[in-house]
Amino acid sequence: MHAAKEPKATVTAANPLLTESDLPYHTPPFDKIKNEHFTPAYTEGLAEHLKEIEAIANNNEAPTFENTLVAMERSGEKLTRVNNVFGNLTSAHTNPELEKIETAMAPKLAAHQDAIYLNGKLFARVQALYDKREELADAESRYLLERYYKDFVRAGAKLSEPDKKKLKAMNAELASLETKFSQAVLKEKNAASVVVDKREDLAGMADNEIAAAAEAAKAEKKPGKFLLAMQNTSGQPALASLQNRALRERIMKTSLARNSHGGPNDTRETVTKIARLRAERAVLLGYENHAAYQLEDQTAKDVGT
């Protein structure tokens, strides 16, 4: 006999990501959240959000600010909660299992965004409201409408169906490549370091910094030495205080060589693919290049400025 499926209510209760936290300010209960909670929470959050979006797009009533924009603003609560927690953990406290989930979810999240912004019925409702935006009494509502309209257009809402299909493929590939890049950068940052044999070579550093370097070396099974881990910047903080010029040169070269000296964390090929796809996507969306696409929505507005 097949085992009975666990009731959905029980699954939801066991997964803290699927219900709003009762802690102050709805702070996530990180002590109860486990790696295995994320994939099912994402699956449920994505499905629920898409159902909400479809209901808005297929509403038989004429589009209004309330039944379209406000409804969109209120949609996706569960997905947003899962995304916020997952993003915090992968940014500050990741692990190999979370990285696998991140890799698997990246193209799915990109496809989800496309399912919203490339939804013809939904954009038609936004367009109808945008065409009558002067009828909105308050500036805040007009700004929100203009922001939504601009986001839809920049996401490809006005493209033909064949071009939308191309865009979806580009977005999925870019999402995977950008995740691969960010993970490689983090791994290289954690792995890159300079080992110093003698304390006198660290002249200029504070005693507590030297002690920390000694502890870091012990943790890497290099007792009696000093380990200077690279930070996620080109210019390392230790360069400002170290008096040993040769050591400063070693640190600078190690810092600049990250992700570009072969091995699994080399990002040169990935960066080239990302640049090519971004350029192709920009042209597909009607821009001269990726810089023009990015700057249009920033303070500078255009490349010339």
C-alpha cells in the first residue's frame, strides 16, 4: 500500500516560511528555518503569486487603479517573504546546499518575472490606465502608475510574440550565468589569502589585527603563521597600514588576480557570456547597448550625460 500523503495543513505548519512570523516586526524565525524548507516554499509562493496575477489579468471588470495596480501591489506576499529570507541567508550565511537551491531557482524566478511582465492581458490593463493617467487626482498614484508602465515596457511588454520568446530564453540564461558569477566571486573571496611567515613583516598593523591573522592561520592548520584573507574589494584594508612593500605587492597581486587565474572559480568566460547576452537583450528591447538600457532608468538618463 502507498503511504498516505501528509495533509497540506501539516506541511504548512512544519514550514515556517509559509506563514507570517509572530515574532516582533514579523522577524523570520531563523532558528526554525532549514535548507529543505526553501524549495517547497518557493514552489508554493510562485504558484500562489501567478494565480493572483492571472486573476488580475482576467478580471472582467474594466481596469481601475484599485483592481489592477493595488491588486498587484498586494500580490505575492508569500513569495516575497521566501525571497527576502533566502536572499539574506545566501548573502550573509550561505552553504553548498543553499547554493544548489539558488542555482536551480534562478531561471525559474526569471521565468516568473517574464510571466508577469510579458502577460499581454495584464499589460493591456496597465496601458489602459496609463492612457488616462491624468484622471488620477494625486501625484503618488500617478507616479506608481507611470512606474509600473515603464517597468512593463522595459521588460519587453511591447515586443512581438516571437521576440518575447527570445527574451525569455535570454533572461533565463542570464539569471543562471549571473548566479554562477556571484557564487564564484564569493568562493574565490573566501579562498583567496596571503600567508605571512614572520610577524615582523606585519609591521604597521595593529596588535589585534595581527592576532586575528594568527587565529585565521591556525584555523587553516598553519600554526605559527599569519593569514590575511582578501576582502571583497580591489584595494585591501591592510595596504593602508603595512610597511613591508613586498608584502603589499603580494596582497595587491592576489587581490587583482581573483577569478582570473584558471580553476573552477575563474569568471572570465562567464563574464563574456553575460556581456554578450546583455548587449543582445538591449538591442532586442530597442536600445543601442546595455549601458543605454541601464542608464535610461537612472539619474544620468543616457550614455552621453
